[in-house]
Amino acid sequence: MTSVSIHTNENIEWFQQHCQCYDLTIRSVITQNETYYLLFLGGITTSGSVQPVIQGLAEDPQSMIFLNASVSSAETLEQAYQKMLQGQTVVFKLNSILCAVVDTRAIPGRSTSEPSVEKSIRGARDGFVETLMLNLGLIRKRIKAPDLRILNVCFGTQTQTDIAIFYIDSVVKRDVLDDFLYRLERVPKALNLQSERELVSHLYPQWYNPYPHVRFTERPDLVCIHLLQGQIAVIVDHCPTAVLVPITLFECTSQIEEITQPRLVSMMLRTLRTLGLLFSVFLLPVWICTLKFSTFSELAFFVAQILAVDCIIEWVRLSLIHSPSILSSMLGMISVFILGETAVNFGAYTQEMLILVAISNVGNFVTSSYELSMANKLTRFFLVLCTLFYQRIGLTIGIVVTVLILLCTDNGPISYLYPLIPFDRKEFFRLLSGKKK
């Protein structure tokens, strides 16, 4: 550790050697026969945020009160340098060991808007952004409970990524909280986090299980609902998505519309969504079991056609996501040729096959959970292959294996299939009706 030197030039030279960055800004302020040097990074500290520091030095340089900015002192240059990398301003006094750190962070970010994948007719129109403090304010605005706890943990030697852990102390289950904190302690602190998905992969390292262990959401109202139900929310800085733990399979299928609509409408929406998910997984393999084939090669060719159509639909979807909007019309024309009447007349596949594959894919996206929809798609592929080799017995074996994977999903102290396994009648009907706890 390097102590603050009384020679200010040596301190500034140390910063210039360790921070060889274009946006390193050094400003001098002369007031009341005293000289001060301000060091900050122009990328995350603007001139407007530094102006109160200069005004505070001009009014009362001895008190070091810079209006509305928070001020602390740094004992070493490394400590001051780390604060500067976070967007704060370091203040040196000429020929003095004074080293003040002023909070002048002005990190760039976007305004809140409704998430594009979790839209609601009657719900709120705000959503999380890439700024942690703004996301914290969106939750504080909705939950004003005095026992709302917000823990902070920092990961990464290079990134110094902050994560915030939210829970309501009087509502959260202690076994759930203890299990999560135990998992968090096992995550290496030197991990340079770049996304919330990377954190989840270390908390729940079951890479062979396609089903989501947590729920991702960009809606602050949905996060607050789960907090009031005793769950835990995690937000990673520079990520616009919150992580909800622990989660069950049935909660992954829920949407905000089930809470903003009347009870009867909510039950109808939940039933239709559940049917869509079941169709997306079981429609194709069950249909294959009902058909009669004279030889195995005929069955294999038929299954290959189904998988080919399913893959083409997935290619089209990925192309629409990652292609510029100016090319969307061209992709639509291509889709008409490869998935329309032309391909059917050519004999690539039948109309019945195209309709059933389309129904399966539509049912695959009736939920806002992208992770669950991808897991269901992989499960459908697995069941189709099991049906190819062993027909009805293969479908039965595939269903048993899928249920075992769900039962073995590491989800902490709560079963992944709760409230179905173990069965809880009250909780089951609450989820069915969309009622809050």
C-alpha cells in the first residue's frame, strides 16, 4: 500500500502511472490562497457533477463540505484509486496529506421503459435498467417496509461488480435465506461477473439440467410481488434483469396478467397457458405414436421431417431476432417459401405436419420465461427421439426421465414441482387462480 505523500506532485504522478487512460482528468482549483487538485474519470464523472465540489471549495475549503456530495477520506493511494474507478473524485491539497474522496458518480444509463418480453395490459410500464441504484429505487418506491434488507456483495478483481440481494426480513423463510447465502459464499470472489446468468451458473451448477433454477424478470412490480411472498431477489450491476430465488416450475409459467386481471379471467389465462405448454412438449411425440409405419426407415424419415421443420422454424426465429429490421420483410418472404404451400407441393412435408409443428412452437412461447420455453423445446426433441426408437414404450421412458430430472432439480429447500409434489391443496389453487399470498 502507498501512503498519501505530502508532496502532491508525487501523488499525481502515481495516478498517471497507474491510470493510463484517455479519460483521466486533472483539474486545479485555486481559492483563498489554497491550491487543490481534482482527479476524476470523464467517462463516468461529468463536469456538472464536479461543479459542486469546486463551489464547496470556494465557499469553505477548510470544512471540505461539498454541498450535496458525500465526502470520505482515503488513507492510501490504492484506496483512492479504487474509488476513482467507481466514478468518484479524488481531491488533493497542495503540500498536504489531505486526500478526500467525493461522490460525484454520473454513470451513463437509459431511462426506464416497459420490458419488450414481459408486456402487460394493466400492469406498470416501468422496467429495470443497467444502473443498479436506479433499479434499487424502483423497488424502494413500491416497498417501504422498514425490514426490507438490501445486502451488497462485490465480485471480480478486474470488474468489481456489485450485486444487491433483496428480501423482507419478517417474511422470508430462514431455511431459504440460509441456503442462498451458503451458495453465495461458495462463489469465488475473484469471479469477473458480466451477467446475471454467469452468477446463476455458479449458484446452481447443474449444467445437464435444461430447466431454469431461477426466474429472470425485468419487471420491478413482479419482483416486489415475489418479495412479499417471502422470496429473494438478486440484481447485478449493469444488468437490466433481476433474479428471483427460489422458484418452482409452476411459478415460471405465471405472468403479471394473472394478477392484474379478475380471478375468473386469471384462471382462464392460467389454464390456457398450461395447455399451451403441454401441447408444446407432448403433441408431436403423441402424434407419432398414433401413426402406423410399416418399416423403421419409414418412421425415421418421418421423424427427420418433423425435426427438420422444427429446426427451420427455430432458424427463422433466431434470424428475426438478430437481423436488422430492414431485412425482416426479406426473411418473411423466405419463410413463406420454406414453410408454405411451395414446400408442401414439393413434398418436403405434409400440411398436417406443418400445422402440428406450428402449434407446438406457438404453445412453446405462451410464457414469458424464455429459459423455460427453450427447456421445453429440448424436452420435445428428446421425447421425439425416444418415440422414434421405442414408440409408446420410448415415450413412456422419456416422460419418466423428464419427471425425474424435474424432481432432481437442485432448487434449495423447496421442491421444484411444489405444490404438486409434495401436494399442497391451498397453494395449488392459489397458483391456479393467480391470487397473491
